[in-house]
Amino acid sequence: MKTQARKGISPFLATIILVVITLSIGGLLYTQFQQLVVSQVRNPSMNLTDINVAPNGENIILSIKNDGNVPITLSEFTVSYNNSLNTFRFAGTSSNVTVLSSPSGGTTLQPGDTLTAQMTTNFVIPAFGPFTVTAIGNQLSRAFNVQA
């Protein structure tokens, strides 16, 4: 009795098909779960959104936005011009910064929140003079070089 040989796909073609299927499933899973993984990563970040120096060169109003994905509690600002440095603390007996607006009413910024504060330096920043503002919080500190 004569047996018929079965026909099928070649081992090379079968390997290529399995690789393509595996890569397709991996790509699909990656796109579905990428946002979930990224949202779980702690990314503290803040940005200086606005700053105004009064004509007297001493009063400063600034706005800081939490553009990260974790809450940030601000503890102080520092303002430096040339060799002069002022530290402005939010709490305690040495509190010398006024919070003008904050969604929480305090110094904790949830992601997307903006805090506006006012400070008065003991030195004069001339018009168009460059100076540095550093915001210090529990998650990070960030320096901003600005111009009056």
C-alpha cells in the first residue's frame, strides 16, 4: 500500500509566522499597559508660571505650578541677586511669605495646582536685573533664573 506524503508549511515559514504573532501580541500589550505603568512612576516637578517685581524692586509676586504627578509641600523660597540672599519661610515664627492664593489654602500643591505668593526682599532688584528664585519643597528644589 502506498502512503501519501502530507503537505504542510515549511519550518522556516512557520517560525516567521510565530515571530510575527508574538511581536503583534507584545505590541498590543505594550500599548494597552503603557499609560498604566507611566502613571505609577513618581515624577515630582514644578514650574515658575509667573513673576512680577514691583517698581520699588523689593516686592515680588510669583506663581508656582505643580506640573508633576505627586503632591509637593513648599517650605520656603530663596531670592538671590548679586551677593544678596533672602530666605522666605512659609511656617514658624520666621514666616515671611504671604500666600495670596492656593487651591488647598496652604502650601501643599496637588498635581496641577498653582500657588501664588508675595515676598518683600531687603534689597532692591533693578529693572531688567537678573535674579534667581529657588522654590524648596518636600519632594524637590528647583531654581529659576529670571529677569525683573
